[in-house]
Amino acid sequence: MEHKIDATNRIFGRLATEVAGFLRGKNKADFESNITSNEKVIIENIKNMSFSGKKLEQKKYFHYSGYPGGMKTRYLGEEFSKNPAKVFKSAVYRMLPKNKTRSIIIKNLIIK
């Protein structure tokens, strides 16, 4: 089954949890956690998404190179303006179960 969602004026986190539920198949009556569903989710107009609170200025993403002084910090506003699809996909990816099915499930998320 395929779900089309327009992200215009939708709150980032609430949409991400909704999409994660659709990808797992939790909206079906015959949901089983050990079986991956073939639910596809298509997101459109991702640039027009809104954020609640001051997340764009306060939420940080960290990257550590492994070397002394190699901690890099970027804010959500910077990341979202560069590549909003990457930010949304990583948020949904982190909401999926941390097992071998996660990489299979995330392939059913299509961002336009």
C-alpha cells in the first residue's frame, strides 16, 4: 500500500512519528512486529515543514572525527536549509526499531 503525505505546515516530529508508524505497518489490523511490511510512504513539499519551539536555533547535531579537537557541531537550521530530506530521513530512521529490519524498512520512504 502507498501513503502520500503533503508536509506543508506539518510539525516535523509529529509527521516523523506518523511516517515511522506507517512504515512499520502499525496502522494495519494484522500487524506483527517480526514481519516487515511493504508500506510505502511518499512525502511531498518537505521544505515547507514547520518546527515547534526554538528547535532551529537550539537543536544541535554532533560529529566526532576521532581526533583531539575533532568535535563538529551544526544546528538544525543549517542542516535543514542544506538538505531537508536528509534531516527528515535520519529522524524517521532513528525512530525505527534498532535491528536488522531497520535498513530494509527505511528504503520504503520516498521524499520528493
